Amino acid sequence: MASRTRRTPRSLRSEYEEFIEQRIEEYKDGLPRASILGIGDEAVQELARTEQYQLTEVLLQEQVDSIIRRRLRLPSYRRWRERHLALRAAQAQPSHWGLAPLDPVVTLANLIEDQDLIAVVGAADGACALFLAARGATMLVGDPDLAGIEGLENRAIAEQLGSRVECLVVQLEAWTPDRAIDGCVIETPALAGLSAGDRAELIRRLKAVTVAGGHHVVMPAVSAGGKTPAVSSDALRSLYADWTVSRAQPAGTSARRTHNVGFIATHPGPSQSDTSQAVSN
């Protein structure tokens, strides 16, 4: 497996263009066909009043987008930038998402680089995925629950992070990300419906597509109504025996009370046997 590579950070200008494009496409998606054709006619009339000698599809599309932009009163780059920087500063804080300062996903956020690809097993409430997206990561979320995926997609759009989060409805017992990942977050409730063997196999596959030096976070188990969680983070600890593991230490707990608090595991790099097998494959 290849090691992590440094990427060029996204520019604010490109993020602004993505924001404008997303708002325009959302507006189009909400219009009936007759209304779209009406905007097209308006665009043709506006272009006819200019000195355009050749009406092309590209020019017409740009004019349609320009009309929609005026209707929506979308902000200029300067106005958007001021609001965007304030929003991102707030989103970069764990408290914005209801996360604790010492949650293992917060440790991961301090280790990733811009545009690192992070897989998330389980949509949950979206806090982990959106927090990492706000810190610059590209997120790939897999969950078998359609409602959970749709909820996360809607929240990502509302937080202006939709372009950074890809959501998939998948069966976890068979899911493998289709490309190398720089890290992974495992929401333990998402594994409750899997057998111990399926959980072990899923984590094995996720580890196999993680680049050397990448990190996996297993989030703390969540108790429901005082009941013991179906899958604890400690139950997954043995599956990372070949990785370097650091266990979370929540504020206000003693060293003797560290059960089911989650952990972060780091890929140590390929062993000699792994390298030989990869070359053979």
C-alpha cells in the first residue's frame, strides 16, 4: 500500500465557485421543465441584445446561470469569503458538532492533511464526518440505512460541506472503499447488526486499503437508556494488534476507567510479507 502524499490545499476561490454552482443546480432541480425553458428564452433575449454574433450552447448555459444567480441574489466573492471564513472557524471546533475535546476523532483531525480521503463506517449523527470535512478532509461515508444517509447529505448541504462528503448506501458486510484511503472512522453502533466474523472481515478490508501511516479511529461506544452498547470499542481493539494503538482518555476520568472510550490506531507500514504479497498480486 502506498504511503500518504501531500496535496495542494483547496483555494477559497475554487470553494466559492463550488458554492455558487451548487446553489444554482439546487435551484434548477426545484423548477419544473416549463420554468427552465422560460429562463432559457430569457437568456436568448438578453444575448440577442448584445453583440454576440454566434449563439453557442456554452454561452446560453452561462447566461442561464447568470439569470439564476441574480434571482437568488448570490453573494459576491468578497461577501461570501467573510461569511465563509467565520463559518469554517466555528466548524473547525469540536464543540460545534457536540464532540468532546479528547474524542479520538479530534486527534485524527490534527493529523490529517487537506483533501485526505477518510472513510466513515456508519452515518450516525454526522458529527464525525462533517467535523473532518470542515477540517479539510474528503469524506466517504458508507451506511446501510437510507434515512441515515439522506439525513447526513442534507446536513452536509446545510453546513456548506456537501462537496466534501460522498454518501453511499452499502451493505457493510461486503463494502470496501473503491480507492485507497488515508484514514477511517468507525461508528460502533453501525456494526451492531454484523456478526463478529463480519466485523473482523470489514476491518481487515478497511486496513488493507489504508495507506501506510494512515489512521483508524474507533469511536466510543454509545449506551442507550443505560444499557450496555451492542458493540463496544474495546471489542474491536484486538483487530488492531498489528497497528500502533492509542486509547482515548476522556476528561475527568482516572487511568483505571478507560473502558469503551474509543481509540486511534496507526498503520505502521507494510511488512515484508505484505510487500511480497502486493507484488505477487
